[in-house]
Amino acid sequence: MFPARRIAVWLGLLALSPLAARCGRDRADAAPAAVRVTDDAGRTVALPHAARRVVALIPSVNETILALGAGDRLVARTDYDREPELARLPSVGGGLTPSIEWLVARHPDLVVAWPDRGSRAVVARLAEAGVPVYVARVEGVEDGFRTAANLGRLLGISRRADSLVAALRRDIDRVRAAVAARPAPSVLYLIGTDPPMAAAEGTAGTDLLAIANGRNAFADARVAAQQVSVEEVIRRNPDVVLVAQYEAGDPVGRLRSRPGWRSLPAVRNGRVFALDPDLFNRPGPRIAEAARRLAALLHPDVVVP
């Protein structure tokens, strides 16, 4: 047997070793004693420990949780989640107005929800049922970064979240720098064509326009999705038209065939493009990929890293 003094010295050296220090950090990062985070509604979300059973009612949040390597903590998905890893999970539906009873029956220790608006009272009803809720306003790119950082704290994996956000910022900065010297085209960013709905500033799509050095033709839109007339579109004469919507069929083809739109130079010059709304309208972990693709569309003569 080892003398007690020698064992004590050996344990002390082990505690100071890089491996032990790293393991200690990992344990602390994985399971903090308690968590307190302020959500986007100004509410304090307090958890006795890092969340282990999570339901996120927002697709971009589910994508972020997967990117953080914490997909095993998700116990439900929405109808709009496309990731194969989530197909095995039961669906809560669209996510805006879920069944509170169904959610409670999943026994989550955290639900990430859209803000309550109008008659929608998901957050209030879950709170009444004793379920911790983090309210996430995830519209623009910075919203996505803030949400990722707070998810890291709620899940006890802050270092992973900080690393993810830092990597995304670096990638976005490279895209921005690659096209910064190019003339910025005027862009109509549509999130619907029947009727035509233009995206306002502060949404994921228009934030991507700024990163990719494009100018939002309807930067003065007063609501997130503003209905626009063909006459006003013709007057503003955008250089490029982007369509990022969930409508079935061929929205770009329908747009090209409509009176008025056919006379738009962007349509005649073939500068109308359909975008994947799951990629371009969600400020999640694929936002840098979306920025690269958009920069390549707007500036085809530039090599975008």
C-alpha cells in the first residue's frame, strides 16, 4: 500500500494536471448547480440544474440545439423541423399554438417558445402549469446569436455555444469582406407572392442582404411582412428579386407570368431567384452558409469563401 503522504501528493499533482483541469471544466460546463437567464420578454428563467428534457417550439432553436451537440435532450419537434435526427420525435404541431396538456405530458424541464401575442398565451399557460419557459424572439441574425448563447447557459454548455457563435461571426465577416467593394444591388426580398409580401429590416433575410452587400428595396417596410403592389415594385425597380416562401408549386414561374411583373427588368434579365426558406429565413447555425449563397447570387463575379 502507498503511504498516506505519497497518495496525498499524487492526488494533488493530478488535480493540477491539464487533463484534470479540462475534465473539471467539462463537468462544470455540463451540469452547473443552477441556471438563471433573462429571456427576450425580460423574464427571469431559473432552473435548478441545466435543462435535460427540452421542447423548442421554434425550428431555428432546434437546429441550434442540434449544432451544439445536445439533440439527445430534445423530447419533441415541430412540423417544420426537417433534420433527420428529429424524425423519431413526436411533433407538437406548428409551434405557435401547441396543446399545453400535450406539452406538459412530455415532462420538459424547459420549453423554448415564441413570445405571446394577441390571444396567444402559450407562455403564460405553461408558466401557470409550472413549466419553465424561455421566450425567444428569433427574427434577425443577432437574435440567433443571442439565443444560441443563452441556450448554452440553459443547457450547461456555454463554451460550446460561445465557440459556435464565434465561428459563425468569423464566417460571416469573411463573406462581408469578400463583397464589400462591389456595387450593392437593390433587392426585393419576398416571403410571399400571393399576395406579394416584402420582408422588413431586422429579419433574417434582410440581415443577410446587408451581409451580402445588397440593398433592401423595401427598407422602409413597417411590418415584418408588408404587402406590396406591383406598381410600387415597378416604381422602385429592384435589380434582383428573391423569393423565399413556403408556398407550393413554382412561385418564381407564377411571378414571371403575371402582368406588370413581366415588364420588370429584373424579371426580363433573369435576376429572379427562389431561395430555400428553411435556410434563408431562419437565423440559426446555418446562417453563414446562407450568407455565402446569397453573396454568390448577388455578386456572381466574386469568389466568396
